[in-house]
Amino acid sequence: MIVFSFSDYKAIGQAILESGENTAGEFEIKTFGNGELYCDVATNVDGKECAVVCSLVAGTELQSLLLSHTLKLLGAKKVTLIASYLGYMRQDKREPGRSMGSIWTGALMRSSGIDEVITVDLHSELAGKNLEIPIRSLVSTPVFAEAIGYFIDQDTMILAPDDGALEAARRISDALPNKLPVNHLNKVRTESGVTVTANGKVSSRVIMVDDILDSGGTLVAACKVLRGLGVKDVIICVTHGQFVGTKWQELFEIGVSKIFTTDSLPKIPSHDKIQIVSLSSIF
Ligand code: R5P
């Protein structure tokens, strides 16, 4: 396979390169004066299987689609999009008058010649179905299970901020040498923000598991509830850290002592309480 890695995903790209008899592909994404993208591929891909290593994330999504399309145009036999973060998947359910980003993304992928998608902690099974393209979602579980070992004491539990993240929370517990209690909070998102309520007893130390930290609003609302219930310490494990705006910084004022996040996305803020754990080992 010829592996075309975008520069922000070199570590994952290197892991994929080393996982088999693969070679690195050379390409460059450029822009005309008016900002229109074009793409030059310097590696012969005729009849070859190719992988594009990237994230499908707002702002650069067209780059990976254009590269995929170009590879197919140049004769690639198969194009696999390896997107450590697959954006737009939160638009997975029909809501009156609202777009369906997951269906749209699938249409764009198919028309860009993508044959298969590999991602990590896909937002939901439904989003995967909406893509109408073969997809494999790897799990970050081993990476987080290893990271949190040091923080577990006798009164620790794993919590998901909503029921959507419960399965990931359970998987982490199952991967530990001794399972921990697992539960989820109840989350309601309205136009005016996120409301979270507890769902039973909580431990004094909580490991909170979610797939995405975008603005941090969900986790801030969850941690405020936990604080009100007397929780002393919260450790966050979030796969895709976007850290948009400044809201997430409130987490450190309401009991969060550590955020573990992965390298599925670039530009993780540098902060002594944020630790990046690499996904390289799962590829
Ligand atoms: C929602 O379903 C996701 O799993 C995340 O909880 C959510 O998207 C995070 O967004 P924010 O950080 O802006 O609350």
C-alpha cells in the first residue's frame, strides 16, 4: 500500500507505514491565488492500493477529499481514507430543517473515489450507516486504559457524560486489570446550552470518558454537577480534543486535575494538565 500522510498526522502515518509492506507517497496540496485547491502527486499510483492519512475536520476536509479523488484519477486500485477524527458525524439523526452532515460526507467520499474508511471512536453506529461506505472504527480503549492506571484509587468510577459515551466507558473498565463501576449522566442539549443531571451515586474520584471535546460545554456542565455531588477529583479521557474557544479552561477550576486526549487532531493546547496519548499503537 502507498501511504499518503498529511503533515499533521505524521506519527499515525508512520505507524501505518511500519504496519506492513507499505511505502510513503509524495504529494503536495497547493492553492491558486484565489484560494482554490489543487493537488500534485509525485508517486506512481497506477493499479496500486493507497491510503490517505488525515482527519476529516472543518477547514481542511476538502484537502483529503481532493487528494483521494486525484489518486483515483491517476489509476489507484483502491483508496482508503484513514481519518483519525471523522468530522460531521454528530449530524447523524434527522431533525426538522437541519442538515445531515453524515449523509453528506458519505456522498462526498463516494464521489471522491474513496472505497473504505478507517477511523477511531466513530461518533455513533448510525453515523457510520449514514455514510453508506465500508467503515471500520478502531477503539482508543487500550490507550486510555493504560494512561489512567496511576489515577485509580479505592473510590473511583468511570462516567460517561451521556448514554452515547457509555459503551466506550464500559470498554475502558473492561480493559483494566480490575473493573471499575461504570455509569452515565443524563444530558439534554438545547439552543441555550447543555443541561446535565446525575443518574445515581458517584464516587469521590471520577474518570469521565467522551469522544469529542469541542467547546468543552458538555464536560463543564457534567463536572459542575459532579462538584455539586461532592466529587473531589475528575480525570477526563477524550479521544478527539478540539479545544475551541476558552470555555474548556473552566474545567480546571471545577475539579478536573487531568485531561488525556489523543493525537487524532493537531494543535492540542499546551497545558500542564493536558496530556496527549498517541493512537499510533492501535494502527
Ligand atoms: C456529543 O454527542 C459529543 O459526544 C460531545 O459530548 C460533544 O459534541 C462535545 O461538544 P462540546 O465540547 O462543545 O460540548
